[in-house]
Amino acid sequence: MFFERLSYTWELMRASGSVLKRDKALVLFPLFSGIACLLVLASFIAPLFVADTHWLRASFEHPSQQQKVLAWVYLFAFYFVNYFVITFFNVAIVACAVSRLAGGEPTFGGGLREAFSRIHLIAGWALLSATVGLLLKLIETQNKKVGHLIASVLGAAWTIMTFLAVPVLVVENKGPIASLKESASLLRKTWGTQVVGNFSFGLIFFLLFLPGIFLFVLAATVMAKAGAMLGLMVLGLAIAYIVILALIQSALHSIFQAAVYTYTQGVTDATHAFPVKLLRDAMYNRA
């Protein structure tokens, strides 16, 4: 049964890959998302390094109530900006994937325009996601073991409940609460696909990441025995492999997400962009 599901999910990945082959520019969305997230992280970390080091050390060792509140506000601001960036590019790629699955001819610029036209909805979803993220962090800090376990369970439930929130936002132009409700209402029909798909996608890409780990080990060995120059070349190859694989994984996951939502809306795969039988089997036979 395990290997049957793994094989089945591989077919889903291949179907998602066929869409990505037709629209290779889709991989640019996770690329720019990753770059933007790094810039956001740097912009929030940099002020901490230029702040008064004595004050900063004292605030970590013996924080006052005001400093604690400021720290949580700062963390919430980081969560909001980060989720905004991630959601913006997710909306763009899902909009392109939905367009392709419906028989359209999406473009990179078109995806960005679709995201910009929903900027207020994206901000609302980022605000909701940041609030949930902060609450989970608060739960986690209450107790290292129990709090972490509870936060992990609630976080996993949130991920499943919001699996189709972005497609709902894209297609139906609904706000954050309405998108969350619609995504949760579709959970009964799609939960088997989500669980099997997310687990199997993760497992397959974990196996594909192993050669990258091998290259990192090889780079360290080469640096120690054959010189730094050759070792750096191998290290660069390892980094490039991991980055490219991560971008492909992100793009395929968004296409799969769009395909699941599209099928729930009764689209019958008129363009053959995504084999509808795979999704039908996922919904009803393999849950």
C-alpha cells in the first residue's frame, strides 16, 4: 500500500511537472519569493546589530515587561511582512496554474498583475497568518516540551485547513476569513489527497535531496584533500542543485494545489493539462 501510494504520488508529480514544462517561468515565483524573504529577514535582523549592544544584552538577560511586549510586536511585524511576501508570490503562481488548467495561456507578468489586483486580500491573509503564527509561538514558549507538541499539532491542523485558501482567494476573490472557511469546507473532500500528496511529495523530494547532501560531504572531503578551489566548485554545484530542486518542489506543490482546487470546482480537464482521473482517484479511492 505504501509503495502504491508513493507510485501514485509520483504520477501526480509528473502531471504537475507537465504543467511546469509548458510554463517554465512559474519557477521564477518561488525564486523571487525566496529572495524577498531573505531581504525581509535581513531588514529585521540588521537593526538588532546596530542597536545599543549593552541595552540589547540587558534586554535578553533581564527583560522588562515593556521589552517583552516590544519583542512580541517586533516578531509579529516580521511574521506579517514575511507572510505577505510568501502569499503574494503564491497567489501569482496559483493564478497562473489555474489559468493553464482552465485552458488559458498564463505569463509571468500576468501572474504578478493578478497578485497586485488582490493586494488587499493578500494583506488580510498575511495578517491572519501572522496572528496564528504568533499565537502558536506563544503556546510554544509556555512549555518547551508540551507547548512545542501542542503548537506542532495545531500548526499541522492549520496547514491542512488552509491548503486551498490561496486558490479560493485567487479564483473567488474572497477575504481571509471567507477563504479560510471555504478551504475548511473543502477539507472533507480533499483531506486524503492533501495528506498523501504532502507526505509523498515531501518523501520523494527528500530522496532527491540526498545527492545534494552527498555533494556537500564530497565538497568537504575535496577541500581537505585536493585543495580549496576544487572543493569550492563542488560546493557551488551542491548549492545550485539544492536551490534548483527546492524551486521545482515549490512550483510543483503550487500547481498540485491549484489542480486539487480546480477539480473540486467541477473542471473536467478540457485541456488535458492535468489528468483528472488522478485527482478523482485521490478524492474517492485513496483517501
